[in-house]
Amino acid sequence: MVRTPELPLLPLMTAGLPPAVSRILRQVGLPCADLSRLALSAEGTGRFVLYDSRSSDSLQRVRAVRRQGLKPIDFAEIDRSVSGGLGLLTGNESGVVRAYDEQELISIFLRELKLRLEAAGGLWLRLADFPFPYRAGLAVAIDQPEPSRWLPAAIPTTCFVSPKLRDEDLKGLLLAPSVELAWKVGPGDLEPTPRKTITHWRTRLDRFSRSGWAVSGLRLSEPLAGLPRAAELLRMGFAYTSLAATPGLGTSLHAGLVASELPTFPLERIESTPGRSEPGSWITLGAEAARAGTLDASHVLSPLTPTAKRPTPAPVPSVFPEARLLTDLRAGRLTLVELAGAEADEGSLVRLRQFAQQIPLVWTCTLSQLARWMKRRSQARLVVWRRDGGYEVQLDGAIGGDGHLGLELWRGAHQAHLPLVTSVLPIADEGLLFQTPESSPGGWLATRRAQAA
């Protein structure tokens, strides 16, 4: 009898799956890798393989590695167990009416995969969404702020400004550690060809640099067909692009967010309520009003005068109610919001900071900090072994940087949250402290947005 070698619990190997499925697994932070044609000749080959029995190539590859000790999990079985199937995720939609939206399907798929992996003797361990010990994230941006209201910034803030600002304008701006600049660009900022656009933008970047400002990213007024390629933008020093969230995007934040080296951040706009003209006076809605779906003067809070109760013409819905923001942060979501420059002041930023402080361990960051973190997290590669009395996690990637990588080790609905502080991390079973969090085993990617009242 041929003795099969011991294999690590993770990474989860994949064989012949739709690209979207492999992308979701990477975004969730579950260690995974493509199955080599010669499985056991590849260092770090995991014990479990996710395959699709409907694909002849996938089925053939799994039959070969079964004899080498790998345990198969059939994606087709998961697909068939979901009402309407997972075609929305894989790009193979049929004419069946959708029973779930995209984010619900991601959550269901990950839940079913986790159940099957654990039932087969595997482990659900993933990279946490945020630097350890944070459990949720909030990034705030201001669209074309008024310079007199920039400082002091009560929360890390990204400010979108025109790339056409002149030297005299830039020299009048005050530097602040918690503020970063990005450009807001539209069709009028593009030249006839991407090459000419790059040349023109480099000149503008030099002007900003001479005044002491680095430009972290781009805010697109609309999707721009003539935008230089992502690789060119990265070489110019831009770390991300961003767009105002469009209807439907709020429940599918992952769309385009971590699909490339240059992520696109969809920002939800916080607007002032109609009939209220003072800057920063967007309405927040308490939990009771959110449940009742009503709003009256007793629920109106102004960042400038938090305790004031001012009359309001008539009940109106809040554009971004406080209750929803707090619910999203409690659920471990990444929340990206944008204030209009004419309405953004210190009071608005103080109010957002107060929201974040009501929930333990919320990471407040600029968009460039978020982009750097996401890149670092996506480059980490983990191998997880079962050892006597515990586990051993091996990291191929940088340990240092802005904050430690975090690990979430799940058993059923219970989670242990650990810092990854060394390239080889032993984890003793007896030292694990499990909690029952509000977040999902799939992280914010698999957590539905709270609905507006």
C-alpha cells in the first residue's frame, strides 16, 4: 500500500472553476491556489480541492489527485443546492428569475463551502479584512472642499480637488497629517490620446509636488473611456480611483473594488437634507426612528450644534441615516462615504468620528491607506498545517507595514481573531478565545448592507 504524504489543511486548491469563483475566494482572504497538474510536486499543495464535476477538465484533474490523498469538494453540488443557482456569480445566468442578489449569493456560496469544508475535516481560516485588531472600516472623502474648512480634520480624510489648481492656490493650502489630496477629473481633463494625457498630468503632478502635496488617487466625475491604463496610473503614483456609488452598487461594494492593482472605490454621498441650508447639517436618524420609518424634529441632529432641535418643514427620509451607518460598522463592513465640499466642515467630520467611536475597533483611514492595505493583504500567501495540539500558519509575504495582518479562525459560528506577527505562527488549541461576532465568516464581502429606513 502506498502511503500518501501529509498535506496542509490550507490552501484550498481549485481546479477548473469559473474565474469569478476563484476571485471571490481570494477577496475573502481564504488561502487558495490553483491545482498544479502534478499536484504533489508543488510545494504548499493543500489537502482539499474545490472542483466542478460538470467540467471534464476539472473532473479529470481531480480523479488524478484523489489517488494522492486530496479530498474533493464539488462546486456543482453547491450550485444545485441554491435556489436559482449561482449563475449570477459565475456569469452563466439562465432565464430563471433571481431568488437572491449578488451579495446574498456570495454569502450563501461561502456558507455552503464552509459547511462542506468543515464536514470533510478541513478548517475555515481567512485573512481578516482590516489591520489587527480592527473589525470594521470607515473611509471619508470630501468632494472639492472649501480650503477654510479643511483644518483641523477630526478624522483621516481624502480631499478631492481640481488638478488645475495653480501654484498660488496650492501654496495657500495648509498641510495636515490626517488629510491627503486626490484629483477630481472629468472629460475636460483628458487629452486626445492617453499618451498626451499622461504627459499633461505629469506636469500637473510636478506642480503639486513643488508645493509639498502628493496626489494619492483619482476621483472620476463619471466613467472615463479615455483614461490611461491602470499600469500607467500606478507608475504615476496614483493608488486608486473612485466613483460616486450608483444605484445597486451599495449592495455590491466588491464590484471592481479588489479586482486589480488599482482598486476602484465606490463612495456613497452624504447629502444635506432639502430645506436645510446650513453647512454640514445632514440629518442622522436614531434607531427608533429607523425602525418606525419616520422622522420628526426630535431626531434631527446638526454636527454644528449636536443637541439642537430645530424645526423641519416635513418628515423626509435621511440620505445616510445614523442607524444604518452604525449597523454596517457593527457588522464589520467597509464603509466609504463622501461629503460635498460646500457642506463639509469640522462639525461634519467630528460627527462621523463620533459614529466610529460608538463601535469598538473601527479603522478610520484615507483612501490611499486603504489601497495600500488591500494590496498588501492580497499579496500574502498562507499555508496552514494541523500540528499536535493546534495549528501552524506559515506566511509568504511581508510581516511589517501599517498594522499587522489578522487571522480569523472559525469553528461553526464562533471566531477567534489573532494577529499574524511572525512568518511562522504556532496556534495552540487551548489558547484560542472564541467569540460569536456579528460579522460573517466571509467578511464584509458577504455581509449585506443595512437598509435605509
